[in-house]
Amino acid sequence: MNQKTGYILIAVAVFFLITAAVFSTGCIKEENPYDDTKVNEDVIQIKNFSVNSESSDVNTSAKGTIFVKGAGKVPENVQIVALIEIDPDDWGGVSFDIPTGWQISGITSSYPENDSTATPADYVSTWTTADPDYEWKSRIEVGRDRGFTQTKGGTGTVVIELVPVDTAILPDTADLLIAVGSDEKDGTRIVGTDYVEIPL
């Protein structure tokens, strides 16, 4: 074996040793802080909902899931994730009536999606009643025009976060009301033509 062949064999051997070292190092499992991510931590209830404006001439709908979280059986947080679709001819949009005993801690909305000129926050409004005896304390409206004119229409995702005003005095039963659609009959405008109530 000449000297040139010896150098080639040494180079090949070194190449294989480096490759083996790199490969074995890549196979070593490193500590990953995300390996212990908990799924549905503290979720005590999961409820689905679906409502559409079947009683009117517009095609508006809301469907999604409600996650109730808490320690033991005491609710401490409610997350509502809703996929909405609002008809361009519907001025009523979608509304969420929040029961007494709960308060809104956050709202995130993408409605109307696929419209680069729109600002989603401009299509969401919140209302609160001062009547302590009213069943629903607050209302969130998405895509509703109180001037009774047609809206943009479109689709989007709305995420609503609720927390109790005081866990010690939460009512035994409380219903979240989700309403969609609008109509006009005999000169009377009707909003929320179809709705569903979900107990929390």
C-alpha cells in the first residue's frame, strides 16, 4: 500500500468516526421543558353548542365549545370558543349574553376574516345592565348594527374569557345565551331570531 492510499483510508476512517459521533449526539434525548405540557388541566366541563338563523331569511350561525375550568367542582374560569358566520344581509349578527355572577375578562376576535381592510375590534361591542335582577349581566355583540343596516358579513373565530365575580356567591344555575340572526315582521324589527341556552 502506497502512502497516498494510506492517507485516503485514514481520511475515510476519520469521516466515518465524525459522522458516527454526530449521529449519536443527535440521538441523545435532551431535557425538553415542553414534554410535560398538561392537556385540559383543571377542565371540569366541556360543552358544545350550535345555533343558526333557521327561522329567518339570513344565513347566520355560531358553533363551538365551552371549557369550564376550576379546582374541584368550583368553576373559576370559562372559555368560549365560537366559529361564527354572519350573512351580509343580517344586521343582527351574533350575541353572547353573560349570566349574572360572571364578568368578561377578555375577548379575542378575527371577524371578519379575509378582509385586510377591516379591524376586527370594530365589529365587537359589549353592553352591561345596571339592573341587579336581570338574568344576564353583560352582552357581547359581534357584527351587529344597531342602525338596522346590513353589515359586512363573513366568518371568524371569537374567544371569550369569563371569570366569576365572586366564587363564594356563584348562583347554582346560570345559563349562557347565544343568539343569531335578525328579521322584520309587520314593520317590527327582531334581533336574535334564534338562540340556544347553555347551563354553566
